[in-house]
Amino acid sequence: MRNAGDERGDLLVVNSGDGRVRLEWDDEVVKSAADAGLGIDHNGYLAPYALLPRSARPW
């Protein structure tokens, strides 16, 4: 999915069920998030690198 406009776009993913669902992101999406200063924490949530342990950072 790509934003075809010039302004910021948001994506909301809704999963059914009561259990925790871990999404599998394409490598391109993970790299784009890292380029924006974001990563996945140990619980599988998106978080700014400043809040992640050093072991989760790409550098």
C-alpha cells in the first residue's frame, strides 16, 4: 500500500478475535519504518528507537 498523495497518510489495521495477533511486515515496510526512526519492540509493537533497547536498533 502506498500513499499516492502529498500529505501524510495513516493506516489502521483491525484484526478479529480476543487473542493477540502479531503481524508479519514485509522487509520493505520494516526498512521504511527504520528510516523514519521506528522499530518493533519485544512485544511486537511499533515504537520510536529512543524507547527501544540498543539491541533492537539497526546501528
